[in-house]
Amino acid sequence: MKKILLLLILFSVSVIAQSIRISGSVYNSETREPIPYVNIRLAESTRGTSSNADGRFVFSTSMNNPTLIFTAVGYKRKEIKLHEASVNNLEVSLIPEPVQLSEIIVNSDEDPAYSIIREAIKRKYENRAGLKSLEYNFFAKDIFLSAGDVVMVSEQFATGYFQLNKYEKIITNSVHITENEKKNALKFDQNILSKIYIDFTDDTLKIVGNTVFLPLAKNAFDWYDYRLREVKISDPGYDYYIEVRPRSKIQPLVRGKIVIEDSTYALKGLELTSSEGLRFPFVNDLNVEFFQNRNRYNKYWLPSYQKVDASMKLNVANLLSTDEIAMKQTILFSDYTINPSIPDSIYHVYSTTQNDSSKNPEIKFVKAKLLDRLEIDSLRLIPLTIAEENAYKSLDSSKTVVTQIKYKGLLGGVVTEAVNREQNESSGNNSSILKYFGKSISYLRFRNNRVNGITIGAHYDQSIIKNKLNFDVGLSYAFGRKALEGYFTSFYKIEKGIFNSVQFSLFDEAKQTQLLNPYPDFINGINVLLGFNDHLNYLHSSGVSLGLISKPLKKLTISTSVIFEKQQSLPGLKYQSLFNTGRIVRINPQINEGMDNRISLNVQLGTDPYKFSPVIMDGLIAQFELSNPILNSVFNYKRLQIQAQVTTSTIYNELFSAPYFLFGLETGITFGNFGPQHLITPTTALNIYSPFLSMKGIETYEYIGDKLIALHVEHNWRTIPFQLMGIDFLTDLNFDVITGINFLKVWNDSPYFTSQIPNPDYWEGYISLGKLFGLGRIDFSYGANKKFVVRVGLSTVL
């Protein structure tokens, strides 16, 4: 901790002590054109700056009579000794290096670039040998643009820490942000990589979740072709200018130019752009450009100047899109320390512009100094452009970044209005009735089925006693059955012990007989209200339960409960719907009535397979029930049901949205003395809606028995088929191509529904399109019953 404070003090003192300020421009001595991104370094130090895109630069130092060294790839090195206290509009001309390509190329069927790249890959390990850690200072300028307009500027002075096999740690010492984002505490930097120090001699680089193989990777020849374009004289040898060409349009790669120096075959500089294989869901025209100059510090080639410019357009199936959004970051590295000892405590230090409010003793917040306009103008190492100057003048607190984004499409106007309304509310300028409406609707309880009719009521949940006790109570009226329904559930958290909480419930309501299924009462209620049939079966349930919940592992939850439940039959009633009100109501089957007192054990590993998630995840849920006369039950049975899904990526694993294989399982068994309400049926489509782990071509209870197994196999090819066929507009819409097949086997040795199953074996295959309108999905299915059906569902996004 003392070391960190000392670094902050020393850095601040060095900044305050600056007395000589130099500004100027660098240009080509032959063409008089400005030279961008020239390295400008103070002699006998690692401090320096670079020229901007217009060739302009500024530099400050406390050293008397400083000597500045100007270097740029393709130009001769130049040193200038200054004798004045300050220099304005210094003009520096650099002489281009002569091209020597004809002297290097030899007669060969292989381009000379390949032998150079082979040697560079071989030598990169030697060139990095012994480099275990780095400490460095840097200045970063981050620009956020919307439709070409600057909507945020952030400038920071910071210290970075790099160690092998650890993530990079950044501590911001001082920062200046445009007025519009000071209160919103927008992240200081807008780097799309979430890192500052980038070593392009690594094998791979993560860009928005994609693993990009770099041009000097061990297996680079699998992904790239190379062409030697220029050889220029450099002090003391040659620089090789090599064009990099990606070999795949699907694989996320880069293209552009790298510069290799001939003495150690080290990477000296680069200009690279992401290929068309770099993709992200609901993002079009994703482009990332890299520019990096590298200088030798001791024996290591390290970045001195770096630019990362990213641009994209958001597009959700043309319903909502944006104009181009861009993030531009320019970084100047200085004051490298090679192989410093970096304490582990540094990884518990975080920069903030707010006061430290953390109560975690393991985390320490270091408050970054907020620089005012005069301070940043005197310290800035990279000149501002005219657009950036204007942004500092015009962007006030009402023009936050999110309000400056240009939304388009069918929902563009709605989103723009919502963003502006939220901005007004946060500024205290307006209050919306929608906020209160949303709060009220959260208390509503709505159900609609063929035994209750429309059921409307309210529920309320609250946590008390320091959030240890939670209760949820609901009461509603069933207009079809003309009866009140209700429940009361409470949880009490236990801080120590093998159990995490105790649950107590009272209930009196109609419920589904299917033990596990993906359709909540609310979803089924909307389905019926819109005029679709109710395919579920019901019984009247009243009683009490007491349970214990344990979470022995992060992804494992075990709950056990004792249930005392009275079960009664319910007759089917007339549908209460907005449309198709005269449709025939399917009979709700009679059950074996009486007390079904039982012990229930539920195990969940990972995610509940029946719970929709936009991110595909593995999970298993198993429920075992034991009903016995010892518990004063009229039944004596055992019932087990298991649902599970497992995913694995298949091809193009480097993609953020890589194709994946999804395997699902449904199985169950009931044996003993039980009623028809205890039989098992597979999960099927809810009319036109069909989630994964469901049969698409049959109805609920069309197949029913006391033993069942269903297998679901699906492969999501993502956009790969469209990319291979060159159908760019479908690729840009981010539609997924999905294929799958389902198998079902049912046995029924019970005396119930003996004539209902047409054939105990069933199969179906389907092809689907996913991510329609963002989250939509459509399935085209054909099965053993020779029926072609079309279903819709929700699609995973990631």
C-alpha cells in the first residue's frame, strides 16, 4: 500500500514540476505531408509522446536543454537538442528510408515473407525470454462517437501492472471527462478489449469474446497468407513490411501490415484491421483497427504508442438499430520498469472518482484526481482535434452518451422517447405515471384456465428482520369456479449449518397435475385468454408443507419437504377468452381423491432446464416423491422425474457465438398405488409455442404413462450456413440455423388411459431459424405421426 501511495505522490510531483513545454508538427521532408503517430522520446529516458493523426504533438519536461528523438517506421531517426525554455510550432522533417525490395527478393516459388514470419515466430520466445512483469505509466485519450459526432472525451494518467499468467491491473491517477458523463461515473476508458497493454506477438487476442489468432501465432500459417511488400533501410539494418491476409471469412482474424526488424526478427510496428469473421450478436459492421509502434527498452521491444479504434452498428432484426457507434483510444506508454516485484495487494486496489464507501476490508479504493480544464490543457500529451475541443465546450450534463446515440427502426422512436424521459426524470425535470403503473402491475396475480376461468388477484412479498425472513402472500378470485384462491409462503434464512433456509407454505388453489413443466400459470393464462386451447390437466390442492433448503455447492441446491395435501377433482368449464370463445372444452380428467401426504426431494444442479435464459447453460433438475400410509396418505407410491440439458461447442470454437450441440433428457417413473394424476406425460408445445425440451408435433397427454423417456438432440449452426453461401443480408440479421431430432418412448402398465397411446414410440425432426426479431424462433417439424407442424418459441441469444 505504501508503494502505491509513493507512486502516486512521485507521479504527481513529476507532473507539477514540468517547466518546458514544446509543441509542433512532424512532416515528410519530400512530400511535406504530416506524419502521424511518430514516436517522440526524451533522450536517456523512457518518457515521450507521439504525434496525432495530423502530425501535431505536445511535450513537457523539467529537463534543461532536452534532446528529443523522433522515430517512425519507414523514416530515418532524428535528434533535436533544444535550448529554449519553451518552443511553440516546432517543425520537424523526417527523411523517408529508401526502399530496398529488389535486393532482398530471391528466385523462389514461395514469397520471402514466409521465411521471415517463420523466423519471427521462432525468435519471439527468445525475444521475450526473462520478461516476467512490467510496470508502466501511460496517458490515454478515449473518444466516444455517435454518427460521427463526439459525445464523450475522457483523458487519464494511469499506472499499469503486467504479470505473466495474471490479468493486467490499471490504477488511474488523474482523469478529465467531459461534463456530460461526470455524474454518471462512466468507465474511464472505452477500450473494446478491456486491456491496455497488448502484446501482438502472443498467439491469440480476445476481442468482444472472440478468440483471434494473431499473425505471429504458433499456427499462424493455418490462418494467414503473407506478402513481402517493402524492405527499408533502418538503423542499423532493414525493416520488413509484410502484408497479412486472412485465409478464412468465418474465422475471426485480422488483416493489414506488420513490420519486422531484421536483427532479432522482433515485431516493430503494425497496422491491423479485424476481418469479417469478427462478429457479435445484434451488431453489424463491427470493425476494430489497431496501430502500434514498438521501441526497444533494454533488450525488449515494448509498445510506445497505440491506437485502438472500434466501430459498429447495433441492429436487432431491423426493429431497433443505431447509426455508427465508435470508440477510439490513443495511448502513450512511458517509464517502463522491467521485472518489478508486484505485490498481490495491488490487485485489490481500484480507482474511483467517488469517496470510498466500500465495507470490504480486502478492497482499497484510490481516489483519482479530477483534473479541471486548465490542468488537463497544461498536462495533455496528445493534442485535441477541433471536434474534441468543441465537445468539451458543448457537452453539458443534459447530453449524456446514451441520449446522443441515434436510434432507428420501428422501435427507434419509442426507445429515443424512453431514453429522453429517463434523462429528464434523473435530472428531476419530470415524473412519469408509467413508473407507478409498473410498480402496481408487479402486485397483480393473473391466471386463466379451463377449470377456474379468469382468476384475478394480488400478491405481496416482503423481507424483514435484516432480510432473514421473507414472506409472499397471494389472494385471488376465480370467476369461472366462483371461489377464492390463496397461498402463503415464508422463508427463513439460516446463517450457519448444513441448511440455508426453512420454508413454510399454506395453499388452497387449482394446480397443474404435471409435476415438472416449463409453463407458468401466467403464460398459460395469456395463451387461453388469446383463444388457444388449454392442454393441461388440473386438480384442487389444499394443504400445508414444511421444507429445508441446502446449498452445499455454488451450483447445487437440495430441498426436501413434507407435504400434507388434499387433492380433489375439478370439472372443466367454459373458456373465458377474448377470441374463439365458443371452442370445445376438453374434459378435465377425474382423479383419485384424498390426502396425498408425502415426502419430496428436489435436486437442482446448474440452471433449471425449463427456465428460459437468453444464454444457453447446462442444468439438471430431479424430483423424487414418496407417498405412504404412514403419513396418513390414501396413496402408496414412489415417483421420480428428471430433466437435464448439456451443451458443448462443436466447430469454430474461437467465435463468441460458436455453433453448439445441445442434448436434453426427460425421464420419469411412477410405481405403487397411485391415481391418474400421478402419471407422467412428456413436455409438448403449448399450442403454437414450443421451447426446447418439448415435443413439437404432439399434444400434452397424447402420450401418457407410468414410465417415460425422451431424448432431445439439437445443433445450432449459428450464421455459418449463411456465411458459407454468401447470403450477407441474413448473416447481418444474425439469424441462427438450427437442426434437431426428438425421440420418445412411453410405457403404461397402470389401469388409467390404457387406450390413449396410439403408438408407444414417437420421433420427429425439425429445422429452425433462431434470433428472429431478437429473441424469436420458428420451428418446422415433421414426425412419426406424419404431421408437418410449425411452432414458435424463444431463442437463445448467446
